[in-house]
Amino acid sequence: MNNNPFRPEQPKIPGVRPSDEGLSTEAPPTVQIPSPAEISSTAMPPLWVILSASSVLILCIFAIWWMRGASAKEKGSEPIATVAANQVASDGTSMAAVETMPTGPGEIATTDEITKPWSSKKFMFRDPLTSRTLPAMVVHLPGGVYWGFSLQEPYGTCEMEFVTDMVKLRTEYNYRGSHPMVADPCNRAVFDLTRYGSGPAGLVRGEIAQGAAVRPPIAIEIQVHGRQVLATKME
């Protein structure tokens, strides 16, 4: 008989051995929770891994910066002709086409290129007096006359055009003509190369047929030597 009042005798349960009864009184095993320092030391990669990744990132950024700088330097060192070839003029003509145009004074066409009446060819003319290079045109007029003129409007900056489409001449310039005309898209003036108008030095081809223009287009002297068509000087 157990005489200890603070530890009474365990009841006898049928089918349960005394050893099993002792197991039921044992405390459950405790779970060890790692400290934040232990978690940090296991989750974070080693210091050398972090330093290596940072070095690779810095090298990549430097390489990208260097490549961009080299590319910009190469673009800046391109020849002027190459840069101009990628630009577009105000009339939609590529600067590459402008670069390939013949430039006067000198040969600007051949008679084989403009054999038919009203055939024409555009060229550039460098005025020796002003050192300006202007767009110009030579036209083979009926009767075998080759006439050259500057396409820049007199005393202005607008570029004129040689209109060979009679429908365009009528719809865009409100002028009914029977042959090609020179037209100014800025002031809507129309000039007739078969007739003479007054210029500062006398009569010049390109009488004002319509509009409030100041004078006919500025003439460029044309000479024909064999098959060569030469632009010699501007009035």
C-alpha cells in the first residue's frame, strides 16, 4: 500500500501495463526553433559570392557604357557626305540624290539626256560671286533652245518646280496651260518659258503668266559643246 499522500497510487486500468502508464505521463518532446542569427547565417550566401556578383554587375554596366560611347564617337566621325546621304531635303528628295546631282559651273547634262522638247534635268549650281549652291534646271525648249534657270524664287527662299502635268497645273495652280510651266508653290505664281519678261538687266525668259511674282526666274547661261551641256554662269 502506498502511504505517500503527495503521490497517490495510480489506478489499475485493465489491459494497460504499468510501463504504458508511465509513458502517458511523460512530457512531449520540445521543438528547437533556430534563432534569427542562425537563420541569417544559413539563408544568406557567403560573402565571396556577393562580392563576385557585384563585380560582374559593375563590369557589365561599364561595358555597356563603353560600347555606347564608342558608337556615338563613330557616328560623330562619319564623313559629312555620309551623314547628308541619310538626311531628307524639305521637298522630300533624299540628300543622297542631291549629292549625285551634277554641279555647275561645268557639264550638267548631255544632249542625249534631254533630246525631246520640254525634257529637262535638275542640277546644282554654285554661284562664284556668292559661293551659294542652289538647285537649278535646264529645259530643252521647242526649237532646240536649252534654257537654264535657278529653281529658287527671286528674292526668296521657296523652291520652284517645273510642272509638266497640265492637270496639276490646273488643279493646284488654277492655271490652264497648253505646255509645261515653271510654278512657285509659295505664292502660286506661274512662269512661261516661251515668253520673255523683264529682269534687272533686261528681258529674260519666263514671263509671269499668273501671280504676284517680282520677276522671271533667275537665268543661268547654258552652252552646248558637242554632246555636252554646260552651265557657265548665273545672271
